[in-house]
Amino acid sequence: MQPTTTFGLLGRARQGDAGAASLLFERYRRRLAVLVRYKLGEQGRGKLDIEDLVQETMLRAYRDLDSFTYRSPGSFLRWLSAIADHVIADAARYQGRARRHATEILRFRSDSNPLGPEPVDSLTPSRAFAWAERLEALLRKMDELPEQYREALLLSKIEGLTTEEISVRLQKPREAVSLLVFRAVRRLRELMER
């Protein structure tokens, strides 16, 4: 049986297993979309397409996969988050400027472009639509949460930070952070069950 942990999928993807790469990125797609949405803020959401930013983040990550060093559980998502920061900054910089020339668009591998990168997105249109619907439902519920609950969930469940790391970032005692995350998860579950 093939390993399906992030570490195992990374190893297989680096050895050229396209299925492992696809599964790896699919595993993080939803969390990355949530993260990108909240990194954009309300103004950015109206101007930039979240799915385009997620796709660009995944494409850059796929191209730079060999430069990633696995350090611990959660390190891959933190790496994706850092790439997303750059993608968002680049998109904001390009916004309002003329669109890129067609010759600058990256073309995936095909018969006419055998040296192009493999596409990592294996979603069918129906799966993509269902995924988008589930994501929208989650985002609507997260928007209903108080700001500090939403922030606690983003840091713990989306970025994958430890209680200690969140404690440092929020400048709160670990016990207070644990309680905040617990309450945020409980409240989100209540909202999702409605």
C-alpha cells in the first residue's frame, strides 16, 4: 500500500508520481482557499478571484516542490501559505495594469508542448462545482463567527499552527488559546449543523 501522508505523498510526487501530486494538492485545496479568502480581506475579495489565486499558488508550489523541506506536520501548509502571500501580492500589483500577453501564460504539457509542466488539477467540472458549493457553505458559516473565533480557526485548523505558536502570535496564554480554539470549533459545528 502506498503512503498517503503528506510526507509520503511528497516523496512519491518528487519521484514523478502525478497521481500522488494530484492527491497531495487536492488534500490542501479547500484549506488553502479559506486561507486565501481571509488573507485577501473584504476589499480584495471583490477584485481578485480566490480560485485563480489558489490555482496560481498550487502551480507555483508544484513547480518548486523540490525546494520544499518537510519539517513537521503542518509545514507543507505553512509553505503553501507563504506562496499564497506572494501570489496575492503579485496579483494586487498587476491589478489595474494591462493583462499579461498570451505568450507569457504558462502552457501545460501536451503533444504540442512536451516540456511543459503536468497539470496538478484533476477535478472534473461536476467535482469542481460540488467543491465550490461546499467551500462557499463553509465560508458563509465562518463569516458568521465572531472575529476572534474565526482568527483562532484560521491559525489552528487552516494554517496548522500549534497552541504555543498561536499563543505567541496572539500574545495570549496557552490555556486561553486552547479554550478559544475549543469554543470556536464548537461554535462552527453548531453553525454547520443548522
